[in-house]
Amino acid sequence: MNSKRSVFLAIFAAFLAAGILVTHSAALSVSTSAVNFPGLTLNGYDQILAGSTAAWQVDASGEAGGWHATILATNFGNGAGGIIDVGYLEFRLADANISLVSGDPVLPTSTQTSFVPLSGTAIKFISAASGTSDGIYDFLPEFQLTVPAETYYGTYTNTITIAINTGP
Amino acid sequence: MKIFRSSKRIFLVIVFAGSMLGSFVDSVIAQSSTGISFGIRPTKALEGQEETFSYFSYRVSPGSVFDDEALVLNDGDEAVTLKIYAADGVTARNGGTDFTEFGGASTGASLGSHAWISLSVNEITLAPGEEQKIPFRVSIPADASAGQHIAGLVVEAIPEVSTLDSPDAADGEAQFNVKVIRRVGVAVVMDIPGEQISSLEIDNIFLYQQEEDGTTFAVDLRNTGNVFLQSSGFFVVTDRTAENLITTIPLQFDTILPGDAVTFYVPRAARFADGEYLLSVFLEHEGKKVVLEGVGMKIKNGQPELEGVVRENIFSPEEIEVFFADAEKEAGSVWITIAVASFVLAFILGGIIYWVGGKKEAKKSRHVLR
């Protein structure tokens, strides 16, 4: 009888501990890596550069109500009047580039699998429906920049904003 | 023997508890290895409002004032300083709630809703693993109109900057420096009583781009009501006579906030041959149908050219209904297949258990006879 009680108590304690920890970890958050483009020699023609970045990560542990992430960007400017319009910067996330780290094996899905120009209006690129994708996921987005033929030399800077949101 | 069995059970329970604990610790380590990580969420959920587990949602009267709090967490392994602010809700391209940047304004019905929220702080520094409750006050203007007004609480980290080969580009060279700003937002939905209007318009449809690996269409929608809505339906391409259906793409469009206009991209994994086509979109929301049909599309040497609406009344309401009915039937048949498969599986399993049980019984009776 005593051993049965201890088994029951151990199971109860295990569930309680697991429950408290999972509740504690319920914070929707995102980790990103820097986005790099190689420098290039201007030659009077349009040139396409592929951006590189390491895997980004969403922690949606305990987030059962659904979530999504968006991206927006600004123009590139060289500080001396030279501008590369943000529309030359394209982005996509292939479904094959989303992977499970831990948690619900139902992966979030990409909502932008083909390259699309970025703009000052955010675009949703990954989402999880309510009741799914309660876990940690890595994803590797792809960036592509077309440097127009008429670009002046210089160091161009822009800003990308990544947001992860819960809402209707 | 009994003692051995129960200690074995206890051992299994400990292993189980350990593995659950282990999976939690694993997740934290996995996250920490990629740098700072932070979030924001409500501190409590309201009974009967499931959405409040994920975001703030209030049914409130004009002129009301109330207090609440948000929980801001640092899940990473280093201290983090975060900007925290209220923002207007906006709809992202492809749908879904997003929030304006600091100081920005919505162009929809949520314009200015950020000003209804006042926060006790605008910056916060958290140690690794630390969490802090941030009080805020919501003051609904006395003249707030009926319907849903969406704002958000946003936490934002200082930007991450890409590395450059050298600080200055040489003559004839260009180099690129990208700052990445990270934000986490949680919606604050303020639902003001009164007439709730759900209304959707399709502004435009067009072929956005055609490349070697496929085609992307774009559909421009506008929420002309005062509540947020989702819609589903079909993108239909026919030949110019509208006699032959070329392709039908099912659509599931995410949330559009009241008053917002938004573009949804619709991919198709195939190119269109040169020729003339008609594009149509049928959508359904809250049981209402919205249609835009007969947009002309010409493709010459692989290059699309849009002509606007060239033909109206292609599909009768009954024909449009058939698209939705077929989809429902298809969804129903999937469930029937699953139900039949489950029944067969259960039947087979039951048979195996019965057969194994019978064999054991026979063995036992042989043993007794001996």
C-alpha cells in the first residue's frame, strides 16, 4: 500500500514539476542573427547579391494560441545621397528551412515561400495556427539584394525589423 | 518480488520526471546559444475568453478607465535592455496583426489607439532569466466608436549590426551594413459595444510575378467593417471564353484589422503559357460571399500584362456555391477516410488482442490439465 502511494505521489510530483516549468517557460520570443552581404565592385550593370545569415529561432514554448512573425525594412543609404530602394531587397522563407528544436512536432509554416520585395509595410512570413507549434523552432530565411547599375560607391546601411506577435 | 516491482516503477517515474525536466533544460540551452531572447505576455487569462491566454482582450464601454499588467521576460543568458511602448495595430501583408514602429500611425480604424494605453515605464533592463510585471492603464475615449480597436504592447531590443570587411568602401565599390531590430508584440484588443459590422471588399487581383519555378498572384483586400475578419475561398483562372477552368487555388486569408487594406500573395508552382486569361476570386467571411471576377491577363513572351475587369457575370451565384460545396465535401471525405481507417485499425488490433488472449488461455488450460 505504501509503495503504491509513493508511486502515485512521485507521478503527481513529476506532473506538477513539469507543469510549473512549462508555464514558466511560456514566453514568445525570437532570436535572430546578423544579415551580411558581400561587398562588390560596381560595373555599370545590375548585380544580384545573396545575403547570408545563421539560423534564427522562435521560442513559442507554452504558446498555444497561435503566433506569427513579420519583417519590414528601410531603404539602403550611403550617407551621401546615394539610395538603393528597399524594393531591391527581397526575402523568402522556404518550408524546408524550418526545423524543430524541441516541443510540438507540428512545424509552423512559411507564408512567403517565394522571393518578394521588402518594404516599409511588414509582411508576415511564418505563422502557427492556434493549438499548434508550441515549441522551439529554427528557421533560415533567405535574402537577395539587386544592386542597380546606377549605384554610387560607398557603404550602404539599412534596417530590418523582425517582429513576433500574438494577436487576432 | 513485490518490493522489486514497486521500486522498478518508482525508478521509471523518476526517469520520466527526469526526461521531462531534461527536455525543458534542453530547450533553454538551445535558445540561449543563439543570443538574447525576450518576450511579453499577459499575466492572467479571463474565464470564457480563451484568446486572453495569448493577448489582451477587453470588452469595454467608451469613457472607461482600468489598469492591467504585462509580464516582460528575459529568456536569454545575458542581460538585456528593452524599449517598451504602445503601438497602433496594423495588418501585415499576408494578413495577421502587426504593430506600427515607435511613433508610427495606423492608416486603419486602429489609428491613435496606442494613445489609449499609458505605460509606467518606457525602458526596462532585465538580468538573465529575470521577469518583471509592467503595469499599464487603458483609458477609452468617451467618443470611441463601436467595434474593435487594436493596439499592441511592444518590447524592442537594440539593433544587431552586420560586420563589414573594412569601415569605408574603396572607390568603385559598394558594401552593405544591415541593422536588425527585434521586437515582440502582444495585441491589446478593445471591443466597444454597438453595431458590429463585418464587411470585406476585393480591391484588385493581379499576377505579381512569373518566374521559372512558378507564378505568384496578389490579391488586394480591404476590411470595410469595424471588426477584424478572416476569409477563405478560391482563386480561379479560366481561359478567355470562361468555358475552360485552367486552375483553382484554395485560399485561406489571415486576419485583416478593421479599416485596413492589405495584399495577400498567392503562389502557384507552375508557369502560365503565353495566352489570354481571366482571373477571378471568390471569398467567404462570416457566411458572406465576396467576388471579383473577369480580370483580364495577357501573357506574351512570358511577360504578364493586366487589363482590369474585362468581363463581368462569368459565374452565377449557384456556380460559385459549387466551389465552396466541393471543398466542404472534400474536407468531409478526408474525415470519413480517417474514421474508416481508425475503425479498421481498431478492428485489427482487437482481433490480435483476442487471438493472443485465446492462445494464452489455451496454454493455461493445457497446463492445468497436465
